[in-house]
Amino acid sequence: MIEVLFGESEAGSMKAAKNKAVIGKTDEVVCLGFLLDIGDIREELDSDYRRELIYSLYAQGQWGEDEEINEELRNVNDFYCNELDRLKDFLEDGQAVRVWYSGAPYSLCGFCHLCGILKEYENEVRAVRLPEYILGASAGDASYGKKIRICHNWGEVAAEEFAGFLTEERTLAREEIRMYAWLWSELKQDNSPLRSVINGRVTGVPESFYDFLIFKRLTEEPVKEARLIGDILGSCPLGVGDWWYAKRIEEFIREGRIKVIEDSENKYARVISLEQPECCQC
């Protein structure tokens, strides 16, 4: 069974799960982490545009002159393209596919894009959607089974827990695959700069869609950028990564709406504040 996931951490957990509780081999895990909730989706996945977009987002947390890490980040999109080629080879061989997706924008967009590919094949396709909540604490917790736990993406699920979610597995009908493929074509036609999940549906939105979350918490009181982003992620877990907020903060610094109080080579370690009080009302 070929396991398809849409993020690095969740694919890593699935590989570990393959060695523990989910039957199969680690090379049956495919990671399609193209971040298709962001940017121009009419561009080809192997384009310089998608490669530079992913690099620009991931490289923000780096500092200093670590050329090896920098080179790895530049090649991330090439890795995803190779993963997609591997998936197509599996499909050509008639292999069954199991897709693990969640309600996070990057995951739902990845799922819809994948259905646009799967509709051209007759392979068996199963899907496991991350439930809205999980009855039970994380594995190893002394209070396991006594809590309701909310996970926002598969990256928050431990490797030893994946097998327990196979009860959520269902076979996708051809009509469902075509429906999600159609939704992806609609999203491509719209081609908004950003895609979010509104009332359970992926919808194109402006690039400024999440900006209010930054200005809702940022004041004239200096704060570390990492702390601000952490507060946003903790209080509003919308499936958007820290790198997106870092990207927007960087743009607002260039525009003069946010000022740097204490600079650092590591952007996340900078101390920032509002430049003008009225920015919080934008």
C-alpha cells in the first residue's frame, strides 16, 4: 500500500510507523509537500517559481552561512517532484494508494491536486482524513484515554498512533475523485495568491487574509518575533505554518508598518513592535 502525505514531518512519522505498526516498507511513503495553498498554482510544480517560493518560505528560519543546509532547502522542491514521479510509477504498476489528509489548507489543496492526477488511473484509492478531535491523550501520557485531543495535521500524530486511525479509512469512489479534481481545476482558474479553508471548503483568498492575526497581537510593546508567531499559532491554529507569518512580518517591516527594535541574523530572534498604533486597525 502506497501512503501519500502532504508534509515532511507527517511523512517522517509515517515512515517510522511503517517500521512499527503499519504494514509495509518505508519506501512506500510518498511526500508531496508542495504547499499548494500558497502562490500561483497555474505554474508547473517543477517550475523555478514553485522552487523559489518554497525556498523563500523555508529559508527564513536559517541564519549564518551554513551552505549545506541552504543547498538542501534549495533542493526541497526537486525532492517533491521526484516523489511525485515515484507515485506515478507506483500508479502505473497498479499499486493501491492510501491518502492521509487533514483540514489544514496545505493538506486539502494537496489532496485536491492529487485527485486531479488519480482520476486518470483506475487504481484503488483509500483515504484517511484526520478526525476533528481524538478521544484520548497522546500515546505514553499517563492520562491516556481520559482527554479529548485536537490535532490539526498529521504531523502532530505520533508514529505509533497511525495504525489506530485505519478505522477511519474509506475507499474513494471514482465520482468523489472526479469531484475533488474538479474543485482543483476551479481553484486553478481562480488562482488567488492564497487558499484557505472556510466552512470546510478550500477557497481562494487575498494574500492579506491572515494579516489581522498579526496586528491583533502586535502592539507598541517590544516582543520577540518568535514569541508573537508562537502566540498566533497557539491561539489560532488554522493550519498555516510559522513561515507564512514570518514572510508577512518581513513585508510589513519593509513597508514601515512594523519596526525592528533589536535586529538579529536569525529573523525569529528579532525584537519587533508596531511602528504606528493605527496599523492594528488595518
